[in-house]
Amino acid sequence: MLTNSKTNIQTFKALVVEETSEGKYNAAVKDKLITDLPQGELLIKVLFSGLNYKDALSASGYKGITRRYPHTPGIDAAGVVVDSENSDFSPGDEVVVTGYDLGMNTSGGFAEYIRVPAKWAVQKPVNLSLKECMIVGTSGFTAASAVYEFIKHGIQPQSGKILVTGASGAVGSMAVAMLAGAGYRVIASSGKTGATTFLKELGAEEVIGRDEVDDLSERPLLPPRWIAALDTVGGNTLSTVIRSTAERGIVANCGMLASNKLDVSVFPFILRAIRLVGIASAETAMSRRLEIWNLISGKIKPSTFDKIHRIIPLHEVPGALRLMLNSSVSGKIVVEL
Ligand SMILES: NC(=O)c1ccc[n+]([C@@H]2O[C@H](COP(=O)([O-])OP(=O)(O)OC[C@H]3O[C@@H](n4cnc5c(N)ncnc54)[C@H](OP(=O)(O)O)[C@@H]3O)[C@@H](O)[C@H]2O)c1
């Protein structure tokens, strides 16, 4: 049945990032008109959002993410459908939107309302609350996309250890929690000495420094240390990770916190049959997206959600995004609208 009840909502609160005449970017909570929202089949009352590195870039004027300002960032949102012009969704449905263009050049989740195409939304998985979906958000979905690849590759808890780099960050900490929760033995690499307790609480068996995954010897192969790895860092870290992966292992890369370059010989591929897989979570096809949410709400659902996140109100988002740009954030920051 097609549902399109008319709402009486006129204005709503949203974080608005504006470009100043000096080329700076200021973010503040403002009232926006509901008519300011873009076209879309679903009007959603947002109850929770979550912070991602892309939001920090969008809020600081990085044109590779957001071309035009004023803009409301927030690549994740979870809430309740208010108006629907699509027969798959009805008012009252609890839905989750992560990725696609939300928060990039489409008004995003740091707001009480979003309007999006129906094909961007998934019904909230039964075993997760809306808040838990936003603890997961794009970062957890990205971590889970890597775990999905590991499982498809045949990696089981007894196959060997799994490395996670940038482990105290949003993607990394979620990966540690998901893998450890599913019985995998996790090595967490972190540049923060203070993050060891946090990472062990999430289930990491071993915590190593960033320098241990930054080999400068240029040796084409290093002693094998793990059977699978999720790398968020890129550059020489990714090169080291690949060269240290055991035979027939798998490496997933999703980020470039250190560098977008990769300098590695073909020897890990032709002598150890290592598989390198890229993770691009934003555009994940719907059938695969549902499989990954199914995994998140079942087999790899972390039991440590409470340890991994903290909740902030909308007006604290700008400060938290600045901390994120300085890599000073551990775990996941969830925004309650
Ligand atoms: N491809 C995708 O679909 C996708 C989706 C989401 C995110 N990403 C990317 O994944 C990366 C991580 O995102 P995030 O949300 O987890 O970010 P985050 O919360 O800011 O965490 C990043 C973590 O990486 C480590 N780190 C930062 N700078 C580093 C450097 N120069 N060298 C080595 N480690 C460094 C730090 O952890 P430690 O101190 O513990 O080392 C930091 O906490 C970003 O590049 C992001 O754009 C990609």
C-alpha cells in the first residue's frame, strides 16, 4: 500500500556547517525548514546518528566529500519513518540509513529529520536497537564488511590470528569487538599507549604498537604473523600487513589514515597466495547490505556495545568532530537527537 500521510512539521534542529568569507568552516545547531530537505520517498525522524571520519572531513570543508555549503553532515541515521511514498515502508517503521550520499552532498543525520530515497533505507534488524545500529553505523558496517570477506574466504577462529590496525578508532574498535565476540584471536595495533585496556576489554588478545606494523626494511616478505587483517591505515602499514600475512591469508583495506599509496612487490601474492580485498561500504548493493546487517545482528554481534560508545547531544558534535580529525577519539560517538 502506498503511504503518504502529510506531516505538519515546519522546522527542525540541525547542525549546519557554513563557509565563512575567510574560507573557514563553522558548525552550529540551527533551525531548518522541512522544505529545505531534498526530494525523497522517505521522511525520517532521526533518533540517533553517529560520528564517522567522513563527517569530520565534511564539517571541515573537505571538498572531496562535500562540494556545497551550508551543509548538514552525518553519513549515518537511525529513526522512524514519518512519511513514505514507497510501498516497502510505512509510517512508524524503524529504519537505518548508512552510506550512499547521506551527509555528503545530501542533508545528513546530524539533524532531527532527513529525507532520502527508499532504496537507501533498511528496516532495523530485529536483534538490534536503533541506538545499537548507530553504535555500529558506517564504521561498524565497514568492519563487518571485512569480517564478511574473511568468512567467505574460509577464515575460522582456528585458522590463526587476525590483525586490526588503527584499532582504537571507530572502524578498528568495532572490528576488534566483532571478531573477538565471534571467537577469533585478535591482534590490535594502536598508536595510543593508553588504549591497551580499552582494546583488551573489547576482546583483543594482544595489543601492539603502530611501529610494529611499519616495517622499513623493504624485504618483500616478512615472517607470517596473522592469517587475516583489516587495515584502516594504508601506506607502509598496509604494505607491512600484506608482507606479514600467512600463506593463503586475506587482507582487507578500508582506509588511508597514513597514506593513500601502496608500495609492495607481487611476492606476497605469487608466493603466499595472499588475497587483497578493498572495502567500499557506502555503495554496498542491497542484497549484500542485508546479509552484512544479518551478520552484525547475529553471528558477530558484539557483546561489548556498552564499552565501545558514548552518547553526546547535537550541540557537542562540532567539538567531537575536531577531536576526530586529531585522532584523539577512542571507540564510537553516538549522537542522540
Ligand atoms: N572504505 C570504507 O567503506 C570506509 C568506511 C568507513 C571508514 N573508512 C576509512 O577508515 C579509516 C578509519 O576510519 P574511522 O572512522 O575508524 O576513523 P577514526 O575513528 O578517526 O580512527 C582512526 C584511527 O586510526 C589510527 N590512526 C590515525 N592516524 C594514523 C596514522 N597516521 N597512522 C596510523 N594509524 C593512524 C588511530 O588509531 P590508533 O591510535 O589506535 O592507531 C585512530 O584512532 C578512515 O580512513 C576512513 O575514511 C572507510
